[in-house]
Amino acid sequence: MDEVSLNTDPVVDDDVDGFEIEGDCGMTECISQSGVIQGENPFPPAVGMEFDSYEDVYYFYNCYAKEQGFGVRVSNTWYRKSKERYRGKLSCSSAGFKKKSEANRPRPETRTGCPAMIKFRLMENKRWRIIEVELEHNHLISPTSGKFYKSHKLVGLGTKRALQLDGAEEVQKVRLFRTEILDVEGDGSAEVTDGEFRTHDQSNQLRLKEGDAQAIHNYFSHLQLIDPNFFYVVDLNEKGCLRYLFWTNARSRVAYGYFGDVVAIDTTCLTDKYEVPVVSFVGVNHHGQSVLLGCGLLASETVESYTWLFRAWLTCMLGHPPQVVITDQCRTLQTAISDVFPRASHCLYLPRIMRKVPEKLGGLYEYEAIRMALNSAVYYSLRPEEFEATWEDMVQHHGIRDHMWLQMLYEDRRRWVPVYLKEIFLAGMIPTQPNEVVESFFDGYLDKHTSLKEFLDKYDQALQANYQMEALADMDSRNSGFMLKSRCYFELQLAKLYTNDILKKFEREVEGMYSCFSTRQINAEGHVITYMVREQIEVNRNRRETRDFEVLYNATEMEVLCVCGLFNFRGYLCRHALSILHQNGMEEIPPQYILSRWRKDIKRSYVLNHSCGGIDINNPVHRYDHLYKCIMQVVEEGRKSQDRYKDTIQALDQILSKLHLVEGHL
């Protein structure tokens, strides 16, 4: 059997037509120096990526090319009449074909007409955006051959420059393993030596104290060793100083596949001026526990910084956006989210808004009456028109129509008032009752004065505690029987399917069925019957009030819909809907209301799935890449104990022997 080598000689073109450019070459300053490109890219180019300059695009693509094992050529650059560049195309060095030569001994053809390329253009915001990408090559490429290509021997922006420090400021070092964009201008303000950036404190950068940068370096180095799928990306300011940072691990990336429908972006530490300006991406698992989906550090609260962070996170999650994004109320956040997650429902975190009421309204005359009226409008309105009537009565009666904060709340009402969110599945991540809150993921591990070094230590503690809580809850749900308070068949049904924590919450609705003391049919239209369920509820703490809840029931489709909206808020049916199902002789909850995200019988593996879906087994490069990812899974399992290590070595020896045997028979 002929052996296919992935280490084929690279195509190197030393002819003067190595760069085909329409107009003057804008890369002259960048490529006329000597040196070697530094850094790696965490992900391939994708449509929508943005960069600060033409040169940054070239540097990014060239780093990616070096990592993959091919060279880069500037195919075209388009200019306006003002000689301003507005469009460009970078191609694989094997793109096109050489011009025919009339020489006696013409050089052999080394190009293959390779289609791999990126196209990018200057946008209105003066940033360069990738608008078209082709990643496939028509020839073999190998990472080990990248160092031979001409483009990889040329210095891109962000490499060796002199660092200028004012006075005796301490130099801090941040090692860059992988970066998306190196946003460094040629002003001699940053030095990169062997992959290290030296930074000093300025306004548009993270304020690192002594030892912080080394702590980041040590922690990320450690994570890379134990987690080959650990992901992070950094961004630098114009001085080459660390400005933004994003990271996440393999477990979080897998968890997003299970629980990525609703994601809360917690910016509390940034907006409340914590010493560590961390932004966290949080979901909720099958026990209703918070699960971390990624973290970032930002130097500022700007549209640019949030947009960068959200795009980095979305790229890490393979471009699959969540259905719902929950944030604090902030116009800057709203702009960035509408740009990065245009199809997601953007909701505002209700408890955070209500906690601001004493601060914003506490000085008003009759504050307590205003607070109670606001609570009544927000928490106890069943329909939008009911909320708006209560709100109008409040602002009219107390003469607060012109209050700026209340005006802003009313403009955003469709993003935070529960009555407007009933059509959006929230998985219990927005509390809809007074005095109900969801704790921050880092509660107990992070406060305003926690240092960055201390946070990195506690970060790992928080993760391990979270993993342990989930493991214990898994074991409890699978191995111990849940003590049912009733013999209701709905409860018996879900006890076999749902985790104990979710079952406890559902149990309150089962108990609440018995407080629904009046159920009557009020309308029938086709297959849909409208019922009115009456219940006594507690309003404003000690006061009880009788409320009517409208429930629609379709026996043909086995659909039930209550005006309270609990199913979308929490992920399980309310007492009013259960009462109607019970009245109509239903002995089981219809299957569309049994959600897989709460089930205990689904085995959730937190190892990245490197299945062969989408792999072209006829392509040796694809085979190599897929086998490498698969073997890393074996390495991860084999390192966990001495016995596993020995079994892994033995199994690998057997595989090699089998492959050699197969090769000998061909």
C-alpha cells in the first residue's frame, strides 16, 4: 500500500508576480522587514469578523495559514479615486497559475488553481469586515510545512517593536498563545519577543496589578495542559496592551449544546466597578443549577468591547446563537446584542431592575404607595392592557409621568415586564415573583475588592463546586426515590422522568391544584374550549386576592395554554393547566410538555464530540485532522489513572499491530 504523506513539499513561488495587486501594494511596510510571524489563531476566518486595518486582516489570515500549512498571496486590492483602499482579496499561495514564460528553461508550474481565499471590505464604521470565505484547498496542506512559505517569513503588525515606558513603571508581560486580532499600530509602543507582549497601564486597557499578567499566563498554561479544547482569545489596544480577554473550557462548550437555549450575560462586575471586570455567560442545567458557559474581562463598557466579547463567545460556540439572551438594562448592551444576536429574544433581568427602585424612586413623595403600585403592575398583571392601565393610573395619580427612569422602563417594558414575556421560553432564569432572585454564578467567590490573582484561584474553586453539585444532584435523582407528597398521576409520571430539583418545583403546582376552587367553561370555538379557573393568590405579601385565570384547551391536539404563562417562564405546566387536564380525564401530561432539558434519564457527556459527521474520508487531510481529535479523547481518558494509562497503551499497541498487519497484506 502506497503511503500518503501529509508532509508534502510546499509550493513556494519566488517569481516577482507573487503578489497580484491592482494599484500600489499596501503591505510594503509590513513585509519589507525580516523576522518570523508570532502567534496562532484560535479559529479559522469566518464571514462577519472585523478588524481595525487592512494589515490586521493580512496578519490574521497569514497566522491562520501558517498554522494550517499554506502560504498567502494578495490577489487583489481595490482603490477608490482618492486612493483609499476599500476592498481586498487574500488567497492561498497556490491560487491561479503562473504566466507562461518564453525562457529556454521555464520554471515548472507549482500552483494548482487553489480556491482557498478570503474577501474583505471597508465598512462604514471604518473597520474591515470579512465578506466571503473559502476554506477548502485542492492540494494537500500540512502544519509542519508552514515555515517554508515566503509569507510566513515576513513580519506582520504586532511583532517586534521597541517599548517606550514613562518613568519607572513596571513592565507587565502577557503571553499570547492565540489571538483573533492584534490591534497594534506602528508607534513603537509595544514589544513582542518570543510571543510576549509587554504592557503598561493606560486608559483603554485592563488595569493589571503586579503579578496579574503572570497569574493569567500561569493559569491559562495550566488549563491548556489539562484541557486540549480550552479556548481563549485576546485583543490589544493601539499600544499593544491587553484590552479584552475571553476564555472557556471544553465542558462549558459541551454544556452549551445541552443548555444553550437561554443564556444570561452577567455584567454586574463591570458595571459596578469591581476590581475584576469579569463578564460571565451563564445557562441553567437539568437541575435548575447555574452552569458557566464562558468568561471575559473587558477594559471598558462600550459597544465595541461588548461586540468583541459576544463575537468571540459565539465563535467558540461554533456560531450557534442562543434563542434568548438575558442582560441588565443598558443601551450599550442592547446595541451590541442586536448586532451579534439579531434573531435572539433580548430580555432584561427583572430583579436587577426592581432592586433599583429604592435608589431611583426613594426620594419621591408617597414612595411606599408608588412602590406597591409598581409591584402590582409588574408582578400581578395577567394581560398587557391590564399592566398599561395600572401603570397609567400610577404615573397619573402620583404625578410622576415625566420621571426619566420610569419613562425608560416603560419604553423597554416588552423586554422585562413578565406579561410581555409569556411567549418566550425562559427556563426559570428570570424570576417572576417578588423577592425571588437567581444567585450569580460567582456568589461567595467574588466581591468588589477581590484581586485578579485571587479570582483566578477562586474561579477554579467555583467551577469544581459547581461540577460537584451537579454530580451529586445526578446521583440523587438516579439512585434515590423521590418522596411524593401526593398520589397525583401527573406527579407520578414526572417522578420517573425529571430530576429531583425540578420535580420539587413541579410539586408546588400539583399542590396548588387544590387551591383552584372553581373551574368553569366559558366558551367553545371549534376544538378549542376556554375555561376560567379561580384561585386565591397572595398579593403584596399579606393580602390575598381572588383571581381568574383563563385556560385554553384543545383535546384534539392535546394542547393546553394558561394566561399565567408559567410553562414558558419555568418549563413545566401550572396548576391551572393541570386542573383542566385533570377535569378532562387526562391521566398523563401530553408529551410536548415533557422537556428533555429536565430529564434525568438522558446521559450527558461533557467531552467534546468529534464525530465523523461532515468528514470527507477520501481527503487525507480530513482523515488526519479527525484522527487527531479522536486520539486526544483517548489521551484524556487514559491519563486519569495508572490502570487507564496501561490499558490505553496496550490498546494503542494492538491498533498499531493491526494496522501494520493490514498494510502487510496489501
